[in-house]
Amino acid sequence: MNIVIAMMAITSLVSCRKEYSTIEPTVTPTPISESGDYTGFYLLCEGNMGSNKATLDYYDYKTGIYSKNIFPKANPGLARELGDVGNDLKIYGGKLYAVINCSHFVEVMDVRNAKHITQISIPNCRYITFSGKYAYVSSYAGPVEIDPNARKGYVAKIDTTTLEVVAECIVGYQPEEMAVAGNKLYVANSGGYMAPNYDRTVSVIDLSTFQVIKTIDAGINLHRMAKDRFGNIYVSSRGDYSSIPSKTFVISTVTDEVVETLELLPNSGMAVCGDSLYVYSAEWSNALSKNIVSYAIYNTKTRNIDSRNIITDGTGQTISTPYGIAVNPGTRDFFIADAKDYVTPGTLFCFSKDGQLKWKVTTGDIPAHVAFTTQHVQLP
């Protein structure tokens, strides 16, 4: 969660939760969607900072049932909730990894039923990615607070067999999302706690030595990352929310340099599917005191914007705060998560590949992170 938004949300009222929700059909008469190769997907809702309200939802493609807040029911013996601020969600090797930022741990679950396996303590953890037998988690290292004197962050290396941290590599200030290309790990450093003196670098780590081998100068307040099949990594800059706008930088993994700056592609989040980079932006404007929302599909092959109108039925006007995006690679259905006002339940929208709304569902607070699975999931 953006630190400015997070601090605003601390004082907000807490809403009640429901365990299950019925999909609200719109265009189609049935909630069951084409699945491609997937059996379903998990959705991590971040929850309001300070309220211990991160929740995990699951959608079953076969039955069309959307189940809310499944973690407590899957783990009745645990004397706790999922945690405070769910910041990332990934599936790897039969395990489901949820990065719980303000609770300072990674929750590891069985992907088949969301049952707790263990939790891995990492302070102020942010995002997770994988390569070989290891998971890599970015960490702000220090407490959750604005601090112009904050220490540099690091990346924790986790053995996915033992589920223990085996090494740490210091990177830039307040590191965010990461991407693996070949034998290198790219880390977006934000410096978000140090505004207006943001970090503006991408750290490049050699995975063989687990040492930083290069630091790439890009733009301020870096955040998200995505990789295409042409050896490029896309990294978003949130700007300074005032005079410097959000934009997208393209880094070549061959030269480890910024090869293009996409000034006209503001970027709050993105997802790659084939040669298409789906991008949404909810860029905060201090001048207007509101988010400026936009969408685009960028062609990673032609390096042009194919469309700025990815939602074609007018439904986009009902999405107030896009906060997450995901694409089913098999069907090209895409999903937009709407965080609304950050303190009440959000909405997940499912669109067909041509941008027509198929269904929508009420989620937990601040829906954000989707992880598709091919495993058969049996919830209790």
C-alpha cells in the first residue's frame, strides 16, 4: 500500500466481514467463467493499515463460487487473523505465499486448501518473487514510518524447501517489486519514506553471488516491475504526486540500462500477457485532490500503445479506485480490483478480452493481488 494512503487509512472506521459472497452477474446470466488451464484464483485483500484486516478470497472456476475471507475457516486452530496489510501474493511449488507487510512476515500456505504451513519473519516486507529453489522478498528493513534517515532496505533469500532465510542483500531505500531475468534479480527502490528526496535506482543482483553488481539510475519513487519476452523489464515510477508525473521506464536486461522512458504511460500497476502489457493508473493529484484514472494496453513487440480504452462498455466509469490488475493467460479475461475509499469492502470486476463486463463481486477491504492456480482447491 502507498505509505501516504496507508497513514490516512489508520484512523478510518473498520467494516464488518462476511465469509461468503455471491457474484453479481451483469452481462452473462451465469457466474461461471471460462478458465483456460486454471481451476481458480486467490485474491489477497490488503485491509486497512493498523486494523489487522488482510483477508484471502478464492474463486472456483468450475462452480462459479466466490468465497470470502477463507483463511480463518481453513485454519481454525490459529489464534490470529491473516495479518496487517497484505502486500503481495504468489504461488510457487505447491505453496501459496502471502506477504503481510505491517505484521512483518510471509505467510506460507498449502495452495490446495489455504492451510497454514509456517510464517517467515521479515521486517516491513513488501514483495516476493522466485527463481530455482529460492524465494526473494524485498524488505524496508526498518519500522513502518516516514523517516528521512531511514536505513537502506534489503532482499531476503529464502530456501523454499526449509522455508528459512539463508541470506540478505542490501539494496536501495525502501525496495518494492522485483523481477528475475536470467541469473539476475532487479529491484525497484522507492525511497518512499524519504519524500521528497526519493530514491531513483534499480538494484541489479547477481543470483550466483547474491551481491549487487550494478545500480541503474531510472526515476523517482519506483514501484512495480514486469518482464516481457524480449529481454526488457518495465518499472513504474509514482512521481512525486505533484510536479513530477507517474511514468514507465524500460530497462534492457542485456545492457542493464534504461533504453526508453514512456512519458505517456502513467503506471500504478501492470500485468503481462503474451505481448500485451496491461496497465492501469490511479495517479493522485495534489492540485485536484483526487486520483486521475487511466488504462492502457502497451504492445511490447511493436513498442506502441495498442489501446487506451481497454474497458469498452462504459463500466470503467463505475470503478473509483483501481488498485490491482490481472489477466488469465488462457482466456485473456482480465480483472480490475477497485479499492473504492480504502476503508469499506471493494469490488473485483471480471472483463472479457474485448473489455465487456462479465461479472463483479464484493471483496474484502482493498482488493489488490491475484494468483491463478492449476491445482484442485478444496476449501473446508
